[in-house]
Amino acid sequence: MQSMSLSTGDFSVILLYFAVSIGLGLFLSRRGGKSLSEYFLSGRSVPWWLVGTGMVATTFAADTPLFITGVIGTSGISGNWVWWSAAAGGMLTVFFFARLWRRAGVLTDLEFIEIRYTGRAASILRGFKSIYFGLFINCIVMGWVNLAMLGIMRILFPEVDGQLAVTICALVTLAYVAISGLWGVMIADAFQFTVALGGCILLAVFAVQHPRIQAAGGLNAALPAPVYDFLPHFSDTNFWPEQAVPASYVSNAEEEPNIINEANATNEANAADETNTNDGNGLQRIDLWSFLAFILIQWWASWYPGAEPGGGGYIAQRIMSARNERHGLLATLWFVVAHYCVRSWPWIVGAIVAVALYPELNGAEREAAYIRLIGDVLPSPLRGLLIAAFLGAYMSTISTHLNWGSSYLINDFYRRFAVKDRNESHYISVSRVTTIGLMLVSLLVSFYVFESIKDAWLFLLSCTAGMGAILILRWYWWRVNAWSEIASMLIPVAVVTGLEVAYKLGIPRIPEPKNLFIIVPITLLLTLLVLFLTPAEPDKHLAQFFERVRPAGPGWKHIARRFQLKAQGSLWRPFLGWILGTVLVYAGLFLPGAIILGRFLPAMVAAVCLSVAVVGLIFVIRAEFSGDVTAEDSR
């Protein structure tokens, strides 16, 4: 792929972007140096719109538009259910957990462990998680993001050393994170998200005006009709499908006038194989069991950065930085809406055009078509703006992971177990050194352990299956103890290992995500067995937790009655909010898509559903906070 031609104006935009990012860090350096609370939680005083924007900016990684392009090229628009299915889990966090996280008043979500549990098991769990997630998992995630940026740099500037370019980006990010803490990350996130989203919207607008797209009849005629389906067509209903690699529908394309033509001979062969996931149009559809695994299991059962069941990770960190419970809930609501409804279609439109314009590309090259599109459709200095957008997406993700990982290692390991009772300036200094160390480790992992990262990441996605149930129940059921949470982390690893051994012995492999139907039930059964075979947490400790967090529902009646305590609120309003919020997300997701593709009846249905959901949510949220003075506290 040829290098992109950049003008002086393009480079000026890129340099301006770097200057603003560093300037924000320097400007906020004094605020981040006051205390650990300021450094890791911005003093718990951030407004909801900034908190939520920071969340969505973090999940906007540099490789996300490339991933969407690959999905469109392989499975069409419906292939995005791979991540759309998590919307219900996001809304569960909004209405069942956002207020509780803010109410807990902890510095990190791992500190929560010793508030909810007690004894040696709680200490072991907190210490292990601080290293496991703060160092190991965190560096894998950052390594993956660095690798994606390395690939982008090699496409944009093949004549420049890619490792050097990524290192420079990493050092700029490191500068404002280490200096200013979460304040710098938050403000930079808002700036970077604006640049990144605006750039992708501009690219989509220019892309649909490309002469070849217009000659094909417009955006909704550039590819075969099944590409534009919002829902999967289940051509494969077998749990163990035959192994087949479907031919790409872009492999037999002609350039003019219809950019993509269907490959008839290939389609006939595929139609003869009823178990093939190829639907006869060259699309590799999501099969029925995989779709069911996504929408019925994955969103609540598996741990994933940014989509943890019950919150957690940097999502919990951002919630805890909000001014109060109301701001925490609204921030998480804005995050989920922006994550699915605002960002999706600029990416999808650009991806459709990229797949249509470059039908000769397959695999990783097809994903890179999104980058190629920048050089082919955008004038200067907008090319520079799009490159700055990718830099913004990269830096936002890395900055959050640096701050989040450092908070685990310092607050939950170093301060808790190694060096206690030192002044705040000492811990802030060590936090800055730790942030630098995390960045260096992630770069080493990125440049020298590529295959290991890939294998470990795929392994980890299955190895967290089943954890989610305990992460949810620990808030609403007094009987959950530290040993059950430890079991929920270890059992999936053992089950996945057992499935691999079974495969080696000749039993057919169950591919992801269908293996969740095996891993999750076994994990839940054995975790419950551990839960009931081990003692509950002491009632006095549970009463202290209940009085602090005040979770609603019947799961704490035993403690509430014994210590004459009252829960706050009920579960019916959060449940109604969850249902309405999920409707809002999917209606808000499909409405712009239906309008863009000229499907006016689905657009009208989506608009009605969206209107009902919005009105309903306004009443639910007002009722949830009506007369609740504590929700306005900003402790």
C-alpha cells in the first residue's frame, strides 16, 4: 500500500494536536499533585458530561474503525452484534451499580473488596487482583493497543520507523498522565474524543461522495443487499458446525459500475452446504448459537475491559470521580448511549465505502482499507485532522489504562501491603514512577512478544467467563463471600484448559463464543458449591457494608432485620430503567442507520421507540432521585 501524501497544513494540524495535549497536562499538573484522590479520582468533583465523555473516549481505541471495517467486509452490518450485544450489560451498570459505586466512596474498585469481604481471603483477593489486572492484564491491553497503532503508523508512514513513531506517541501520552493524573486524562479525553469523532464524521461525509460510490447508486447500493441487514440471518443452527472458510464476497468484484458483484458460482457451492455459515451471498453470518451466546450470556458472564459486569475497572474509577450519585448515573448513561448510538454509524459508513472501493483487499489488508480511505477521499489539512483523530483515540485509551493500572498497583498493593502510612506526596511520586514503568513494559510487550499477546488475549476472553455472576451478586446478596469470588476467577481457567485437553483427545472443539454454553454453567455450579461450603462473611462486617452502600432488594433482609437497618429505594425502578435504557440504545442505534440507508418504515418505528424510552427514562430518573438528599453528597 502506497504511503499517504501529507502537506504542511496536515503536519501543522498534527503538531497542534500534540501541543494542546501536552499543554492540558501542564495546566492541570498542580491539581493532580494535591493528593491520591486528586491524582486518581480528580477529587471526586467531575461533572457527569466530562466523566461520561472520558469513558467513551477510552473505549474508542485507534484500531476500532479498522475492526469495524473488517467486520463489515466479512459479515456485513449485522456482524457488529459481536459488540452491540453488550448494550444490556452497560445499562445494567447504569441503573443497578453506578449509584452503589459512587456511594461506596472507595479510591479503586479493588479497595471495595475489603469493604465487602474481610479476613485473609479478602486480602489475598485484593492483592492478587491488583497485580493480575493492574500489571498483567493491563499491559496486555496496552500492548494490543500499541500494536494496533504500530500497524497504523506503518501504513501511514512506511518510510518512518514504526516503533519510533509509536514510542513518541506513547511518551507524549505518558507526559500528561504522569504530570496531572486523572484530571489531565479527563480533560484530554474530552478534547481527543471531539477530534476523533469529528474526524470520523468528516471522513464518512467525504467518502459517500466518492465518484465510484455515486456511480454505483449511492451508499446503499455499493455492496450486495444482505450486507445492509441489521439482524443476522441464521443459516447455521448446528452447535458443532463443519469447519469451512467462506469465500469473501469481495473477491470477485468488478470496478465499474456496480462496485461489488456477487460470485454466483461460489454462492451455489455454499448453498449446497447447509452447515456452512456462508449465507449464499459470500457473507460469513453469525450463526444462531453464537448469537444466542452473545445476547443471553456474554454481556453478564464475561469480564472485558470497559464492559465489566456490575461495573468495575476504569468504568468504576470514572464513576467514583463524579460529583455525586446523580452525576455518576448520568455519566454512565451518557457513556452507554454515546458508545453505541453516537459512534457506530460514522465508522460503519466509512467501512462500507472502504470495502466497496478496495474489493481486492482481504484479511488484515481489508481492515487497513479504512486508513487508505483517508488519503484517497480527504483534502489537506483534513488528512492531518484524521491522523490526529487516530492519535487521539490511541492516546485516550493508553492514558486511562496507565492511570487505572497505576491506581491498582499503588493503592491496592504498594500502599496496602508494602509501604504503609506514608504521606500523600510519597505515594504520588511513586505513582508517577509506576506510570512510567507501565508504559515501558507495555512497549516492550508490544514490540517483542506479539504472538504471546495474541494467544494470551484470546485465552483470557474465555477464561473470565462466569466471573460476572459473582461480580453482580456480591452487591445484592449477603451470602457471597471472598472465596466464591476467588473460585469464579479460577474455575473458568480450569474449564478452558479441560476443553483444550478434550480437543487434543479428539473431541470436536467448541469455538468462541459458543464455548460459553459449557464454561458458564460449570463455573456457576462449582462457584455456588464453593460459596455454600465456605463460611459467610461476619454479620457485623456485612452490616457495616450494608449501612455504607444501602443496596435494595431482598438479598440483604437477613442483615437488615438483625441490625435494624433500612435499604435505600427498591429494585423495580432500576429494573424499569434498565429495560427502557436498553430500548433507548437499540432504537438510537438503528434510527440513524435506517435514515442513512433510506429505510423509512424502520426509522419511524425506531423513532417511536426512542421517544417512548426517553420520556420513560426521564420519569424513572427523576423518581429515583426524588427526595434523596444523600444523592447530592460529593464525599
